Amino acid sequence: MPLPTALYSAAQVRALDAYAINTLSVPGYTLMKRAGEAALRYLRTRFPTAHSIVIVCGGGNNGGDGYVLARFAQAAGLTVTVLAAVPVEALRGDARQACLDFKASGGLIQPFAASLLSEGDVVVDALFGTGLAAAVRAEAAKVIRAINAAGRPVFALDVPSGLDSDRGVALGEAVRATGTVCFVALKTGLFVGDGPDFAGNVFFDHLEIAPPATEAFRPRLTRIVEGEVARALPPRERAANKGDFGRVLIVGSGIGMPGATRLAGEACLRVGAGLVTVAVAPENVAAIAAGRPELICLPLANDHDLVEALARTDVVAIGPGLGRTAWAHAALTRVLACDKPLVIDADALNLLAAARVKRSNWILTPHPGEAGRLLDLSSGAVQADRLAAVDALLERYGGTVVLKGAGTLVATAGSVPGLCERGNPGMATPGAGDVLTGAIAGILAQCKDAALAARVGVWVHAMAGDSAARSGGERGLVASDIAHELRTWVNR
């Protein structure tokens, strides 16, 4: 089953379970059996040569899913070893029924022992579900460490045990799965923070339940997908001219930093902007013009030089290589005084942190460190709950916020935030953020929709980075490699 675009919180998924049971009259044990069937199907998809599995079952409904899977897998001819991390006498409700049905079918259950994990070609993690909200207790942590140390691929049911279902952070200890099958609705924690490192390949089954179209079940996030590119950048008419595709002004590159606006400007051109001007310290003009002659270079001796350029532009981006000098302060003040749509990045964000300005027609693109300065937090606090951080940035500064990093988030007031799953560690390279700034500004100049431009800019930037990594590897990837690949992804 293809992954849906909507992602939900753990509380919403629990509410959806209750809705199915209480409103749709679907028995809880029926849902558990559907989960067991789906788990077996995706287990065999992910590990087609596996003949023996070890299932580690906890004491709640996730453990119940494991017992159902054990019964179905045994009936399908697989060799099944079930290890109870919680005594079966402690089981209640549907989990207890699932355990009894497995035993009635001839299944054997053994107390958990780390030495038995090696008996399977695959270890199935059925310890905890989505309800875990506190640090994993000592005994369960031992089980998780044993699973991770077993040297076997791991298949997690619903969420890897120990992973926070909302924030994507380990609650002390967490299972590192090779694959995860998620039930009912996709949980945000599988896709944000460190979630992808713990979840591995994610599979999904809705168990024949669809969220009702009510505010309570409004998705927490939506995955940014390729189809959004065509909305932002439709095919061009044959008689089009460069003036039809927007004029962008990029302000930055203080003394000694010519490369930043050069990269942003090239990215802006590569996504299709019509005319791109870079306003930079006069000392940088020659280097930029020689390297990318398609850019119009404006020597910016003082902020008054921006007046005419601001009047004739459609979109302004400011920040790449800007610095924090008096020259930079003056340029930012002049730009903030205009009413044009803005893209704010890098040192412009650091200067903005002291100003506490809020406006509706800008796009802010902080990395975690910059986000921390904007919120008076550490970067670690931002990373510990990226969803909360992007919400706070939006509340404090308005407009559209792009919180960069693995699993970049894009938020606009009144809309469901977007998540970009693409990209790779090779993109953690100097200038990659400048390329993103230029890409977003160039797309905004064409589509005139800040939220859409930010989502599409983030997606094409990530895909360009993945293309660059495929052609030569992640290590040693440079920002200009990403800029070069942008053209492919805005023309698909």
C-alpha cells in the first residue's frame, strides 16, 4: 500500500482507534487481527527469504499484534519463536485473547532471553505501541539493547519500541529497525527528528479505517510530494519571455563572501526565475560576474543603492554571506522597509533575532542554530521537538517558516505544515542553505504563493541533493553540485 501524505499525532491515532471501535462498531480484536495480517504481508515483502522469525512481545496491544502475527506466521509455514518480555499472566483484554488464541493453535511462548534472538532470520519488535511517553524502564531497556545487539534485521510493529511517536526521539533506548509497518495512520515520529534512523523502511496499512473529515483529525503534517511542483511551475507558453518569470533581488555577500550570493543567484536562475540581481559589497562584483555572467551585479556601497533595485523587483532574498556589520544592518533595515515578498536566511536571521519583527509576506529559512537564536533556545532544544519549534517560530514571526535539517519542516499559518523526507547527509556542506534560499526565491517569483514556493523549493532542493549524491556519492558533495541539479527537478 503506498504511503499516504497525511501524518498524525499519537493522540489522534488513539482517537481514531476509539472512533473505529465505538462509532464504527469494529471490535478491537478485529483491528488487532487486521494488524497481524498486514504485519505478515509486509514482513514477507521486506524479508522474502526469511524462514524463521523471533517475535518479542510486550504486555499491551502492540504485544497483542505480535501474538496475532505469530499465529498467522506459523499457519503460513514459518518457524516462529515467541519471547514474552512481559509474563503472559499479566496480559489483559485483546492482547490476552491474542495470546490465548496463539497458544490454542499450538504456539509455544518462552520468557525473553537474549540468547534466543539469534534463532530467527528476522526479529520482530512488538514491545510497545504509540502510548509510550516517558523514558523506557530499566528492564525494557535491557530487552531493547539486546534486540539492537542481536545482529539480526528487525521488523517493528507500528513504531520502533522506545521511539517517541510524535517527536521522533529515543526515550532513553529505542529499537533500531530495518523496517516498520505502521497501522491505522502514519505517526509523525517515524518521519521527524531521528525517527527515520530508527524506523528504516516504512510500510503502511490503514486496517480499513479512514479518518473522518473533522478538525480533530486534521493531519499534524503532510509529506511534500512531487505533484506540488507542477502546481507551482506549470508548463510555459511558447510566446513567454523572461519578464514573465519574475525579477528577484538577492542581497548579501559582504566583504570576503562572494560565493554565497553567487550560489543563491545561480539556484534562482536554475529554477527558472526570469531576471536575477545580486546586490553585494563592491569588492565582490568582479568575482561573481566572472563566475556567473547571467547574474546582474549591483555594487552596494550603502543602503541607498538598494532603492531603485527594490522598486523594480518582485521578490527580495536577503542573508547569504551578509555578515553582521553596520553595512549589513543598514541593508536589512532598507529591505524590511519595503513591501515586497521576502526570503530571509543566514545572517539576516541572526540580525532579525534582536528585532522581533512579525509580518505575513516573508519566508524565514533557519537551520536549528538560527532557529534557537530566534526563539532564545539552544539548537538541542529545537532538535528535541522540531514540530514545537516550527510552531513557535510561526507564532512569533508569522509568514512562512522553513526549519531546515533532516526532515525539513515548512509551516504557514492556517495550513497543515509540510515535511520533506528527501535529502541526504552530503548536503550538510557550506553553501547548501544559500542554494535553498535562491531556489525558494526563484519559485516564489514565478508562482506568487509563499507557502507553495517554500514547500516546492525545499523538495526540489532535496531531490537535487539526492541526484548529486547518486552521481558521485555523499562525501565531498558541494553546494554547486546541488545547484546544477535543480534544473532537472523543476522540469519533471
